[in-house]
Amino acid sequence: MTGSIAIRRATIGDAFRLSDIGGATFTETFGHLYPPADLAAFLQGAHAPDAWTRRLHDPHVAVWLVEDADGTTVAYASAGPCKLPVADLESNAGELFQLYVRGTHHGRQIGSRLLGTAIAWLEGHGFDPLYVGVWSGNHGAQRLYARCGFTPHGEYEFPVGGQRDREFILRRA
């Protein structure tokens, strides 16, 4: 599919749309890694509409949607105060919580544009340094973050049901 895309700030009314795109892109990207019960439990917690509504009500968090020319949501990102398990975390540290693009839209620079939007918002709101957690096996995302100045800073375990994934913490000063 070709055509333009639009990045916009999500509103309270987008909670169901975020639930759909969040669940779909997480499953598309990582669903093969988990037993179905673990994946379902994770999605029911992390991507339920009420979970998105809470995030959208948080004045310290920003969420963006990317829509293609026909209004279909193809990507999203969220950012805010850092919640990663970083030793000696700076009081004004920010975090890119999520950045997902549907596989059908990879290779179109959507992730780069969305990351630039999130970084500009974080920096514009005084967050410094910036962090992101990324699955150790997601080499494409690691390359994207490296191109934007993120460097390795640590590791942690990310729970999905009963499974714990090795995640890298990257930092951008």
C-alpha cells in the first residue's frame, strides 16, 4: 500500500483503537514467543481499553497514532516518565514506552518519524536523559534506536505471563 500517513496525538476517545493496534502489533511481533495463555493474559492487562484510558488520562504521558490515507491505524507510540529499573535513575528521565508499526507498513520510515515525534515531545517536556527498553532479539528496533543516539545501558526481565524476556535498556543523553 502506498500513500500518505498522518501522525496525531491520541485522545481519550482512542482507547479502543489503541487496544486494537496494541494487541495486534504485539501479537504480530512477539506472539510466536509465548504460550497462548501467557499472551492472552498479557494482552488483557497491557492492552485492555481501560488500561489505555488510564494512560490517556495521565498528563505526564503522550500517545500517538499513525493513520494511513484511509484512516486505518498502522502504528502507535507512547512516552513519559521513565519506569525502567535503572539504578540511580535521574529524576527527570523520560522513556519511550512503546513504538510499534504493523508489518505491512515496515520499511516506510514510519518508525523513524514516530520515534522523532516522541523524542521531540520528551525533550520539549524537559525529560533528560531518555531511555527505552527493547527485546534482546529485536535487532531492527535496536538499530533504529542506535541511529537516534541510544546506547546500551543495562538489562532487565520483561514478564509476559509466566515467561521472562531478556530486555536491553538503552539510554540517550
